[in-house]
Amino acid sequence: MSNHFQDNDKIMDHFFNPRNLGTMKNPDAFGQVGNPRCGDIMHIYLKIDNDVIKDIKFQTYGCAVAIASTSILTEMVKGKTLSETQKISSQRIREALGEMPAYKQHCTVLAEQALKKAIKDYQKDKNV
Amino acid sequence: MKKIYLDYSATTPVDQRVMKSMQPYFSKIFANASSLHSAGKLAQEALADSRQKIANLLGVSPEEIIFTASGSEANNLAFKGIFSAIDLPKKHIIISSIEHSAVLNPARFLEGQGEQVNYLDVSQEGIIDLEKLKNSLKPQTVLVSIMHANNEMGAVQPLAEIGEIIKQEKEKRKKEKNNYPLYFHTDAVQTLGHLPFLAQKWGVDLFSGSAHKLYGPKGVGLLYLKKGIKIIPLLHGGSHENEKRASTENIPGIVGFARALELAYSEMDSEIKRLKELRDYLIENVLKKIENSCLNGPKTQRLPNNANLSFAGVEGEALLMYLDRQQIYCSTGSACSSASLAPSHVLTALNLPPKISHSSLRFSLGRWTNKKEIDYFLEKLILAVKKLREISALKINY
């Protein structure tokens, strides 16, 4: 199977024009996955009001698919309630991005984990 | 702007002059070199002429050259051929830890068959340690294989000094009446036609080469096998290549290989100088204009066309894709480009911190690279690194 994914317009669009890029001052939640050793780091910042994700920002150190995965994820969850976002899995990210080489699928898993970590972070703070 | 190809170490375009030399051998002089008729004789003559030309350029005898279908096949033939031919127990191999997979995997294959393999590590500049090589030699070592130059970060290995160590070991074995043969093989795929290669002087017993790395066609390689060394073929069949490699000879390919090598040798000195200047210009400008960038591999003992650079905070494959969009083509050993998710074994062997090895790109220059191209490339590279650092979650004080 080919390792090329230049023909996937969706991945390329999100890679070259990432949505909701950046950091956030005083976020309600923050999620981070990865480390320099594995070559991927994702940061997700959330602004949450009434259990609705009002704003989301991200930064990703990683390959084109890692950047595209985080970018499309931010579009998928913006404006959604926290319970709705629980349904967003790496599978849904892959469906949204379209065909990619098998060895790139872990990038979508990382994006899911980053979001879940941010939400966990928020819920933990709430409970305390 | 046209496409900018900076991946000449992966493969090269066929030079028009090489194409021209090959042209008659597809449909006009097409016969089988083994055929007895006059048409076969023409093919046989082209084969013999090409072999002679290559032998002259490399300073070896024509009977010592076995044409193969690739550099990988040449390496496989060297490793498996030698080991099949030696019926002695506990045979031992020494290779460097930065060999191309076409050497690494034949060695691993033999290891799986029960042979012993030593993988010599390298300095941070990518050069093997001669003392370690000496200390790794065992009475049962039959093959030492050290690449001439590394394809990823360009480190040129001290073959003359390695050859000297092998020579001393051979003499020692004679005195000690040790009947284990010892052979010195080098994968010269990155250097043949690019750097002076003195097989005889350096005491090289076998070396591998490939036409497509020197502006010749794909699908042709060669193994030099010093007179008197026994190997068992990988391909059994007809008596081609002195009974060492069955298959109807690829005459157009071999003619092209000879022409390509001839051109490479006639232009070698000036090309080395030109490429070094361009390469140094590229490296100096990157280091000066892009903060937190660094050169990987050796500073001086380096292929004239190789620049392996890292850009902290930017993942290598992402940068490759950014440049690809600008029609600038290079390569990466970053983790994200591989199924294993680990940086290439070569970058790992250099002991680079992960943030450096994950952000490395290889730019390899060639016959048609010029300063105008490098200037355009630098301009696009600077923008791409800036953009990806904005996206990056790995913050370094730029």
C-alpha cells in the first residue's frame, strides 16, 4: 500500500490551513498528549460554558496527519455539549479525514486522547 | 518556479548522454548475448566492452565484476553467497550500525540462520571507531562490511584504515594457520562515481554499486568480487556472469551503467568541488538564518552532496510535506514517516536527542542543482519552518 497521502484534500487542507490554531489565556480545561521522544505532542485548550464547548484552540508538534487530525477535531467539537463530545472517537476523526496510510492512524488516536484528557481535566476541577 | 529535486541520494534522473548510449540496445542490437549467431555476438561485444570500461575506471579486472539487477542484490549476493560457500562453524560478521537496510537485513538474515553478527556503533559524527573494529575481530570473523558513505547523513568511512586492519588480521591468521577466510566488503552505492574509489589500494575484497545513483538506469547494479573468492549464486540457471548470476544480461542497462560511470569519472573532480561549495552554502545559510537548526553527521568527512539538518520544534515529515507543496523534494528519517514510529536507525545510532532526530531532513544535491535553486529553496524553507513552529506544541526558545 502507498505511503502517500498528498491526494487526500481534506488532510492537506487542514494541514496547510489549520482551524482554531493557537493557545488560550485562562482556559477552563487543558489536555496534552505525547512527548518529544515519540515525535508527537498535542495541546488542546477549551473554554466551556454550561457544559458546552464555546471555544477550542490547539497546537500540534507532529506530522501532517497529526496536525490535520487535531485541526478537524476542533471543528467537530466546537459548540457541542460535553456529553456529545464523548461520542467523538478516533474512528470518527478518520471518517472525517478520509483515507490515510495505516501507519498514520495512531495520529487520530492521539487527537482523541488529547481531547478526552482536556475534558477529564475539566471534570476533575469541577468535582473538587 | 520549476520543481526542485534535492533527493539525488534516493535516485538520480538518467543523463541524456546515458540514454543515448542505451538507445540502440533495446530494438536494434537486442539479441541474447548467449546466442551463437552474429546478432548475439554484437550483444556479447557490448556486454564485454561495458564490463571492460567499468573495470578500467574502477581499477579492477573485468572478470571480477558481476552485474546484478540492483545494489541490494549485490549486497545479498556478497553476504549470502560468501556464507553459503564457507563450511566452517561459528562464522562471524562485523558491520556498522549505520549500514543501509540492504546490508543490515542480509546480516540479520544470516544472524537468524545462526551466524554471529557484531554491529559497530559510530561516533556522534557518524564515523566508526577503528579501535572498536580491531577489538571486535574474532578468529572466526569471515566478513567485515562497512559502507563507504552513509546515505542519510553522508559520513564517509575511513576505508583505507579499515583495509589496513583487515590486512594485518589476514597476515596474523596466516601465521597462526587459522583457515577462516576474511573478506572486506563495502557498500559503495553512495560513492561510486561520486568519490575516488581505490578498491585495490584499500584492500577491498568485495564492493557493491548501483547505476541509478550515478545518472544511469534503474535495475542495474554490480558486485566486485576479487579473484579467488568463492561464492554460491543466489540465482541458479544459465552460466551467465561467470556462473555467479544466472539471467539473460540486461544489455541496455549495463551499457548505460558503463556510460554513466564514464561520465561521472570524467566530471568527478570538478563536480566534487562544485557540490561541496553549493552544499556548504546551503548549510551555512540554514544555520545562519534559521534559529535552532543544526547539522547532523560529520562536519568534514562528508559526502559532497549531503546536508542533513534538523529544525527543533518541527517534525521532519510535516516539513517535508510543506516543501513538497512548493515542489521541493527531499527526504526524512523522522519517526512519523515510518511504520515503526522510531526515527531511522542511522539517526538513532548518532545518539541525537529525540527533538533533533524527529526533525531531521536530508537534502541531497546533484548534477543539475544550482545556486539559484538553493536560494529559492532557502527562501521557502525559512517560511515553512516559521509556519510549522507556529503550529507546534513543542516550544523551544527560538
